[in-house]
Amino acid sequence: MASVSQYDEKRWRASFYDSTKTPKRKALYWKRKSFYKTYGLTKKEAERKAWELETKHKSGEIDLWDDQPEIKPLRISEAIEIWKRYASKVLAQKTKDSRTHDLNKFEREFGNSYLHNIPEAYINKYVNGPDKLATRKHRRAIIISLYKALQEAGYDYSVSIKVLSKKKERQDLAQITQEQWISPEELESICKAHLELTEQSNRTKYKRLNRDMVHVFRIAFYTGLRRSDLLALNRDWLSDDFTTMTIGGKYTPKSQKQETVALIPEATALLKQHIDIFPFKCLPNHLTIRFRKAADKALPKSKRKHIHLHSLRHSFVMYCLDVKRYPERIIKQLTRHEDHRSFAKYTHNDVHSVLQYISESG
């Protein structure tokens, strides 16, 4: 009779006995569900699998004492397909699509080669290309997730990737500087510039859509919503008095769960006035491009290169910190930051802010 027991925190051990074989005992190891959430087995599943294998062995269908066949080599395209099946269980659809696009770049870089034939040094060189540190870190995370998916699927692939960086790059990435967020006055300048660009455009088909974008920009500033949340926003998310928002329903947010957050008075007033334009029927990239064009026109050269649509989320945090003077724990709830390390980049020591606070406090 086959028996299943815990071998270590990651694996089950299934033991088989056959007096006609040498050695008489055989052990197989399977991943545990408590450690490998996607591909692991519960103890009942492992026992069921062991029973099926033992039955097939006794009937002569298989020979458990034969050497296990080698896993066939994987091409990059095949590895990406395995990653997609893994990602569909742990990532939102838009995040999965974005990372699939990044993995396709990886495939184009090396061709559809066998994964085990690509030297680790070449992968490190690809990751550490001439890009910003944030881009290099993101590229590393994507490739690591690919190898993790293969490991959970039972393939013996591993890779060690080190992101090379300079001290200044690490310092710049670790904190949000004044160049990466905008004030309410700068927001209004961007909205004004966007309306001017819209009126100058000859494409009348999209003029109403582009005019409504200024309301989207303002709501993004005063709610701190991510772009995907912003485009999926609808009346069903909002309470009757517009003071709370429940993100979810048919839409899956980044956290993979339904979330309820409070709204500041400025956001409540804007949503009451302009909720009829949501869900906003606009391509995500079009919204980003229009914001960048308006920012390029409205902001000084030294600042415009740091400002993008996600800067409105940064700006919401800094607005709550510097203008509204909300405590950090309140802002974390407003922005849905689960990890304190994600929020820490906003609260680094800023001498000018400290001096201003001291002078205002007397």
C-alpha cells in the first residue's frame, strides 16, 4: 500500500513497496499546496495520485521503478505559454497582458531559442541594458516570474539575475522628489493647456472626448486612482452620498480583491458633477499621451520630463500630506498601499517641508 507523508515544508513523499523489485521501496516527491499555491497538491490529492500510480503499477500499465523520463527542453515561446497559465491565476488581466508584452520582447531578443541554451551572462546583459534603473528592475522581475512559473510547473529551470546600479540611481528611485508630482495650480495649467490643444486640433470626431479628459485628470488627482481603475470607474462603485468608493464588481483591481475606500471632499464634489462621463471610453495609451502633451506645454522644461499620468497618483499623496495634513495611516487607506515600503518613498526626510511645518506651527 502506498503511503504519503511530509518530506519537508515544500514537498510530499509518496512511498511504494514491491517485493519483486530491487530495491523493494521507491519514493516520489511532489510539491505541497501550502508552499506552491498554483501547482502544489493537498495531502488528499497526493494520496489519490499515489493510489492511482500504485494501481497502474500493479496492473502492469507503468513501472514505477523505471527511471523517470527527462523533461523535454523548452523553447522561450513554450515557456511563455506556461507562464500565461500561471499568470491567469495570480494576476489581473491587464497586468498579465502588459507582462506578456515584456516577455515577447525577451523572445525577440533571443529568438525562439531553447531556454537552457541561453547563458545566464547573456540574460544579465539583456536586463542591464541602457535604460533607467526602474526599467531594469522591472525587466528582472518579469524574467524571474517566468522562471518561477516554470519551477511551479515542475521544470528544473533557475536563473540568477543581478541589476547593476549606481548609488545615485538607487537614491533617486527610493523617493518621490518634487519634480515627480504637481500642485493643484500646476494641474489647472495642464488642464488649460489640454483644452487649448483640443481646440487647435482638426479632428472634430474626438473633441468631446478630449474635452472631458480634463475632468478625468482632476478626478485622478483628487482620488489617487491608478489608470486602469480610473477607466473602469462607474456609478455602481460609489455610495449614494459619494463619500466612499468600492472598487471591484466585474473589474479586478491590482490587489486582486474588492476594496472600499473613502473619498476626500474635493473628489466627492467632482464625481457628483461628472460621474456621467464614466466609465470613460478611451484607450489607456491615448489618455497617457494626451496628458503628456498637455504637461509638456504647461510645465517648465526641468519638470516636464518627470511628469506622466501616474504622477497624478503621486500628487494625490503629496497633496494629502502637505496641504490636507492627513496622518500617514489615513493616506495609506486612501491610496490602498498595502506595503509600507511602497508608501515610504513619499515620506522621506525633506528639509524644506520640515522647516515649513516648524515655521507654520510657531
